Amino acid sequence: MDKRESNILKGTAIIFMLIHHLFNDKKLIKLAEFGSSSEKTAVYHMAIFFKICVPIFVFISAYGLSKQYMKKGILKDSRTIAKDAFRRYRKLLYGLWTIMAVAVVVAHIVNRYLPEEVYARNDANAIKNFVFDMLGLSEFFGTAHYNNTWWYISFAVLLFMILPLINMLHEKVGSLIIPLSLFAAVLLQEFQGTLVNYLERYIIGVAAAVTFAREDTIERYKKIISPWYLRLTAFIFFGAAFAFCYYLRSKLILDYYVIDNLTAIVLIMLVCTISGIKVLSPLYAVLYVLGLYSMNMFLGHTFIKSYFFKDFTYSFKKWWLIALILILISFAVSFAVEMLKKGIQIIINKIKKSIKEKGGSDGDDMSEQEMA
């Protein structure tokens, strides 16, 4: 799976996420208009099904990180592992803080969902809640979030911590980490705690992603299906498998977290099967761009559709138009935030350069005085 396919999948997942958050609740779906009750039911079930956005993001993250570990030799010693994890953690927080700063400004402009009120809700220690949230550690300590969807930030931090261990385990036992992850998921059910619950839900997908990355599963799969008739066969197979997963999910025949992880893998294989079809290039181009900005869209869309502009979001009535408008606005905000981050980085780089040059100049002056 290359970066293009990864971003196409991220773009797909962020669309799924926005639709899921818009219509996965019967109270929310009443805010939209539908042509018939059957259409309303279909959209509701589709929104529930689109919870697979989370295991898609988890798989892509674990897969990409595992590839980087192998490419850069990061697992060679504990110091290199810690340095890489901290670098990724710092980058994650930078994105979080930028969105947070924008949200706080907007909150005070519209005088709604003020952070000082949210962090103090049900807990007098608002400063503690704020600090843990800004460090991405709220789920570790069970403290309040400013944005309810930010639970995933804590899970991402946890992923930075455990993924090197899972990769090293794969070096010892290979693809056996997949059945071991099933066993681990069962054991984790005995422990209490939100983060443990999330790990239980997605550990299977993480193990599969590590295996796929380290064993070049997708690359070898692409070589096998290079003849057009095998590619067509694979498309039919994974298309049917995706539909079957939807059926299993809707009927709750299996544990839905098992189905969600399985469905995510099926969709990833399906996209990798058809990613080279030229007639779909315009669609892939849109999904690719959305994928590039998917992190900011994830961090910010709930402020738009739930906290600040809920009435505006659902005012477009038609469910597909509500979803389209939220996607476009979230993308526009994400793009603007990314430009802001780049602007800030340019300023920081100029300040660093100025300090460095000043330091060098002072050093030269000292040398001249010593020589005199």
C-alpha cells in the first residue's frame, strides 16, 4: 500500500466519519428530511456501519508506522524508539493545539461551548482537565475532553507506545500475532478503563496491520492479481465480502468490533485492488486531497456540527446535502488551519535563524576582541 492509496483510504474514512457522526443517533437523524421511511432507515444503518472509519484509521496508522520502523531501522535500540515516538507525539500535539486555539477563539466569538465551562463540568479542577486534554492524556486519567471525539488522541499516544513492542513480537512469532491478538482482546475484557476498552476493540486490526506491513502482504497480493482476469476476480470477491460484512454488522451476528476490523481490512484490500483503474481517477483525486487534510477534519468537524453551528449544519434538510456541506466546510477549515500552521512554522524558522545568526555574530566579535 503506497502513500497514494493510504490517502485515498483516509479520505474515504473521513467521509465515513462525518456521516457516522451526523446520523448515527435517532435524535440527530430526525433533524434531516428523507424521501421515505425506508430511505431514513437505510441512511441510519449506513451511518452506524460507517463506524468502520476508526479501524480504517487505526490500520493505516499501524501499517505506516511499521513500514517506517523497518525502513529507518527505528527498532534497533530503545533510545531510537523513544526519540521517534516523542517526535510523532510532538507533531500530534502541534496539530491538536492549533485546532484547539482556533476553537477557543470561535467559542468566545459565538459565546458558546466555552472551554472554561466544559473543563469545569462535573469537576472543579478545570486546570487539571485542560492540561491532560492538551497533552492528549485525558483517556489515561479519565478526565474531561473539550471535544468528545478527541478520545482517539489518547489512543494514538498509546499506539506510539505499544506498536514498537508488537513489531518486535512479530520478529519473534511472525503472523501468529494475529491469533494472539484475539486472545489478548479476550483477556483485556477483564480489565476496566476506557483506554483498555479501545485497545480491546482495535488490537486485532493493529496486529493485522503490522503483519501486512512487515510481510509485504499487499505488495505480494498486487503482483499476484496483475493479470486483468485475476484483478476482476479479486474485485468481485472483496466487493461481495464487503457487502457480506455490512449484512453481518446490520444483523449483529458477530461482535461488531470484530466485524468492524474485518470490514476495514476488506475495504483496504478492495481499494488496493482497484486503485489503478483510470476511469476512477477523478474520484481518487478528491479522496486523496481529503485524505491529506483528514487529521484536521477529524479534530475540528465536531465543533462545527455539534458545538458551534449545529442548527446551521442541519438547516440544509436533505441528508446528502447536510453531509456534503459539512465535508466541504470541514475541508475548508482544515485547509485554512494547515496554512496557519505553515505560517507559524515560517515565523518560528525565521526567529531561530535570526537567533543563530546573532549568536554567530556575537561569537565573531568575541574572537576579534580576544585577538586584539
